[in-house]
Amino acid sequence: MSNFTVRKAAVLGAGVMGAQIAAHLANAEVPVVLFDLPAATGDASGIVRKAIDGLGKLEPSPLASKDRVAYIDVANYGQDLEQLRDCDLIIEAIAERMEWKNDLYRQIAPFIAPTAIIASNTSGLSINRLAEGLPEALRPRFCGIHFFNPPRYMHLVELIATQGTAPELLDNLESWLVSRLGKGIVRALDTPNFVANRVGVFSILAVMHHTQRLGLGFDVVDSLTGPIIGRPKSATYRTADVVGLDTLAHVIKTMQDTLPADPWHGHYRVPAWLAALIGKGALGQKTRAGIFRKEGRAIQVLDLGLQDYRDSAADVDAGVLAILKQRDPAVRFAQLRASEQPQAQFLWAIFRDIFHYTAFHLADIADNARDLDFAMRWGFGWAQGPFETWQAAGWRAIAEAVQADIAGGRAMSQAPLPAWVFGRVADEGVHGAQGSYSASADTYRPRSTLPVYQRQLFPERLLGEKADAGETVWENDGVRLWTLPQVDPGIAIVSVKSRNHTLGRDVIVGMQAAVARAEANYRGLVLWHEAPFAFGANLKEVAEAIGAGDFELLEKYVAEFQNASMALKYAAVPVVAAVQGMALGGGCEFLMHAAKRVIALESYIGLVEAGVGLIPAGGGCKEFAIRAAQAAARTAGNDPFEFIQPVFMTIAMATVSKSAAQAKELGFAVETDKVVFNAHELLYVALREARGLAEAGYYPRLSPRGVKVAGRTGIANCEMMLANMKEGGMISAHDYAVARAAATALCGGEVETGSLVDERWLLTVERKLFVELLKNPKTQQRIQHMLETGKPLRN
């Protein structure tokens, strides 16, 4: 793998995208200089300072941690271009005007270091034409680097080469973006709007066309084009509002101006109703009104028939829902096509037209079908790309149905399907073991062989691709113990098998058995599975035991949970927790007990038991009590309460970290734990961490004795905070009772302040308190409400 790295970067343009790209570079601990025009009055870098201040107000936050903002320096083109000389990567992210970009390139060219990469974040302008604005010597180091909004969270980055871009530059940049920034890369061709926006905007135009043709409401269409067909909750029209209706219109205009010979050119236009909204300044979310608007608590939607807004009422036809619930996609599509129900006709039409469009344009806009499908997954949040959906439904049958609709004049364009479509063998389609089909080369392309992808032991798979399942060593209904012999046969992997990786009895017992087998036969153990890491205890099992009044069984259950945590902590071999996604409640406690953690940046970790009227009792309170005592011993005052106080509020308020970096700040992880930006590298890194600990002569820590606890004084101090919150109406009486139980567990129980206890004492305290709360009718109501609605109850 190349030693290429970016020690310092610059972002030119402090608008919405530029500022957030700078933020994500700072998340990855890359110092970045953010540039913009000099302000007309006052502070010359005032535009950039305002943009940086704005980062802290955005939700979801572009910053993984508030302190990341310190890595963004302010600059302006009038005074600070000398700072570019130290930058290895310069990303231009100004407005989509060719002449403005070229003017800026001429201005910065004298200050660019001889080895620096220059890249444009354009969303659709020609990269080759942009390169003409640079001196000849800089053109081999220029390319397109198109991030998707918001840059921290959207996986896709499109890389676009010019005719003169040095190949090794793209390989180095791709490898760095994948591993350091955690991105999924698609090498796009230099065509208008590249891959994702080209297909995605056409898809939006197709939805708009068929919405009007069939007279459907915008709210109904959003119900049809959201999660029930594998698209994001924002569906189509809410997505347009979020993107900005003016921005959408600009992208459509780019297609209209640059694709005059396209068979769908007649549809590359802004509908009259959309132009009218833009004309009124109703641009979507940023102006608080667009296709949707909020009136008080009610969500209203534009009704073209009324020429006004009405309350949103998104009713999906029961017959259409029944079709969509069909498991066999071939049956599903056949029934949608045959139905006369307008909603079914709409769904068939939007799928047919996207199949038609992507097949016709594959050779022009993407190297292969895999790139196009991943672009739609990563850039638009589709569960499957269009070719995957087509292939799953039966390649030949869908091709014939699309061709029949083209011949019958029902498709949006009369362009015939290309011959290659019918050259696929039966239902083989475009994705298979040999790779993905390239229409331009008439061959199948294997995946990239760049060394960075060897770090992805389980990369994201397309339909038709098979993953290595590894070798199972042992399993029960809750967990599987297995190895990857070709990677490291000496390190075992344990994966939770339950739905959402909830931690029921089978998991708890299985985890202890897996640790014992790892101790006997392996050098280390990694706890890993796909996200979520774990949603905590199995509440259904808990509710059933409560219903039977079997609290003795429940106490045994909690004791077994604690035993599992302690098995992880005191295993004779190093246990490394590889965490991604949600790690809540017991899942958080499991990772806290591991010897080390490797955490994906987008991990959301917390002890959330208060939401169901309980406290952490799998060792979470115990761990924080021990850590507080150890931290206090290193200070002059030797007072553990100083360290208990912030943890107490975290547990009482069920605070969940918004990133791996914030998980460290909250104490769920420690500073030396690894943060991995690309979740597909998580297992690779965790296996190597476990191997490294083993090779370094790992042995488990001794169970701490003489743990100094805050005791009754600490509990009283917590109660003072709670009393103020209760008086202010911030918490209920039961919230108070639950939080007091958490305070008691964290402070070591109802003992004298400064008492010395051991680990087993602390476990007993939290277990007894947990079971007492289970007997409380208010907690029982919270558990039942969570099971029925998936939401916490305030009672």
C-alpha cells in the first residue's frame, strides 16, 4: 500500500459543502485551512469565521466532536494564499460557475506545492473543461472529488479523472479517501452530473412525471417511494425540500443544457409547479416551506388541485401494500405491472423507466453496473441499485416487459433497450462471481485490486456476490464462534446472532462459552458482527418473567449477564470489541469490559436503561465506580465524586454518544481505543489489535480491591441535582427514583463515604437495585410501552 498521506489540506469556499468537507477532514485529524472571499467590511476572514460558527449549530452535526473545530484555520484569498504552499490536498468547493472556478484556479496556481493534489468538488461540471483553467504543469495533479451532502454521513465520493490526470494520483487519493475518511469510491466518467446525480435526478424527474400523469398527491408518492421500496424515509419530495428546490432546478438545468441529444431530453425540465414555488421563494427546508411546510405541529403538503397547502395524509392502497409485501420480487413486479390501481401503475412506471434509462446510458456514464448500483446506494440511500433490483426480479422477464412498454408507447422514451441487455444469459444479469458487466467494454469487471480493499474482509456486497462465511468453531442459538483461517487462524471471532443483536439468555450463556473456548484454543477473541453492535437486553424475555412474577429468575438472569461481562474482562486472552452502529445498554456494558475497543466513527453508544425505568446492571455502574476511584487516586483530593458527577448525569439522562469520538468523552471508551472511519475495515483492525496484544504478552488485570466509593455523601449530592430538576419539571417522580438508584450504584451503595469495597460488592449493589426497579409498576409500564411502540414512556 502506498505511503501517500495528507498532512494538511485546504478547502476553497466556505459555503454549506465547503465548510462541512473541512469539518470532516478535521474529524479525521487532518489540519485544514478554510478559505473564502475577503469580507467587504470588518474582519477580512469574517465569512469563514461565520461558516465555522455555523458548523456547531447544524444537526446532524458535521463535527464528530466539538473540539475538532480547533483544527480548522480561517483564511481568505486576499491575504492568505501563502498558506496553500504547505497543503498536500486542495479541494475547491465554490459555486457551480465555470468562469468563477477558472478565475480562482488562476489566482491560486502560483501558491500550489509541486506535489499537491488539486480537486474540484463540482457536482456536475466538466472536469476536463475545468482543467483548462490551470497551468499545464498542474493538470496531471487535478481531478474531480465529488462529496455528497452531508459529507460526514454520506458514504459516496465520486472521483473523476481528466484526460491528463496521473493514474497513480487517483489510486493514492482513492486509497486515502477509503481508509482515512471512510468513503466508498466510484470512479465516474466526465459526463454531466456524473453517475449518482445523473441517475438520481432522472429518477426524481420520472417520479414527478408519473405523479402528475396519474394525479397522485405528493404525500402519497412519498409514502410509495420511501422505505416500502427500499428508499430513504425522506423519499422523493421531502428529499427535494431538504436538497433545496433551487439546487434541484440547477442540476436539472445542467442536464437540459449539456445533453441535447439525450433521448429523455424532453423531460429534463423543471415542472411549472416547481418553477412557481421557486419563483415565490419557497425553496424547501431552508426557507421553511417548499413542497411541504410545517404549520404548528401539523405537516402540510402542496396540493396542485387546490393550488394551496393541505394537511398531509399519505394513504397507500391496501392492495398495493399487499403486493409490496410479496417476498418474491418477480411476483411483486408482475403484479404491479398487471394492476390497474394508479399507485401500482405508478410504481411499475418509475421502476421501468429507471431500468430503461440506466441500461441505455450504462456505457456512457459508468464503467460498469457495480459502480452505478453502488453510486445509488451510497449517494441516494437506496437499499439496492437499479440493476440489482432488476436482476433480483428476473433479468429476462423484466427486460421483455420494459421492451414491450417501449414498443407500446408507455415508457418516457422510445429509445430501444441496448442489445447487450438481451445478451445476458437467461436470468444471469449484470452481477456475478466474475464481476459486474461493463457495457462500454462488453466484459465483466472484477472489483478493484488496490491494496486498501484488502483491509475490507467483508466489503459491502451486491446481489450475486458471495461472502466468505469463515469456519464455525461452535455455536448456540445466541452466538457463533468462528475463525477466518486465511486471515488469522489464531484469533477467534464471536458474533451475536439474535435480531438487532439483543442480549437474551442464549447470548449471555453463549458468550461465556465462547470466551472459555477462546481461552482454551486461541490467542485472542474479537467480538464482531454487522451493525448494530447490540440493542441491549432482550426486553421480551424480561417482560415475560415479570408477567410470571418470577423475580428470582430475573435476578439470576442479571447475575448471568454480569458473569458474561466479567468473562470478557478477565479472559486469559485479549478480548477486542469491534463496534459499529448502536451499542446501547448491555451492548455498551459488553464493550466497556473488553480489553480494547475498535470503534467505527459512526457509532452511537450509551447506557440507556433509564428510558425503561432501569439502571445499568451488567457491570456498567460498577465499571464507572472503579474508574472514578482510580482517577481520584491520581488527584490531590482523592474524591471519587468529582468523577462520578458527569457520569451520573450521562446515565440519568440516558445520553448516547453521537460518534466514536464523543463516546470517549463520555467515558464509554478510552483515549487509546482505535477509531476507524471506514466500518468495513473494523474486523481487519480488530483482529490485528487482538494479535498485537497477544504477541505483547497479554494477561488479564487483577480484579481491583479497596475501591474507594463516594457512598452516602455522593448519593446525597446527586439527590440535590435531582431535586432541582424535579422542581423545575424536567423529570418525573419515577425519573427521580430511577436516577437515585443509578446514583446509589455509582457511589457504591448506602455505605459511609470513603468506604473501600471490591468489584463483587459493586456488582451486587447494581443487581439488587435493578431487580427492585423491575418490581415497580412504573418501570413495568415503561418496558411494556417500549416493546409495543419502540419509544420510551415518560411516566
